[in-house]
Amino acid sequence: MKKKHSHDEWNEFESRFDDNGHWIKVPKGPESFAQESEGMNLISNCLEKLPSQQRSAFTLKEVQELSGHEISEIMGVSVNNLGVLSFRAKANLRECLEKANA
């Protein structure tokens, strides 16, 4: 028996195309998706190698988008120290990523 699709499912499907039947946003191909997954794994591996304070500072600021004041309260460090931790985290991440891509 053929499954009937709901009106909402059809509208969601149709919303992916313009009036001429072309993709509004072309879906990613498997190659692109694989490259992004590899990149995310690489970043994750590099984050794991950071000292815990640097990893926390980076994650709270760049991933969770908390303010410097919020992060300094959570971590129990001064805003100036947080700046140093963030700078070092970014420098260490950059170095790790460059080594992995060499």
C-alpha cells in the first residue's frame, strides 16, 4: 500500500524549489559532506588536545557564544586571564590544524 504524504510534508518538499523547479539551495553532495565531517573530526581532535582551561574558554566563547564576563565568572578567572586563555587556545588550535593539513 502506498503511503500518503501529509500536506505539511508536501509543502516542506516544495519549499526547496523556486517557481521554475530549480533548487533554492542546492543540497550538498556526498563528497562535500564527507569533507565537512573530516574537518569537524579534525577540529574536535585538536580541541581535545588543548589544556582544559583553554578548551573551556574557547568552547564557552566560540561555541556557546557567552560573553567574556559570563565566562570569567563560570571559570573563576579574570577577564584579562580569559583573554590570554582564548588567545592561546586559538594559537594552539591553528598550530594543530596546520600540522594535520601539512
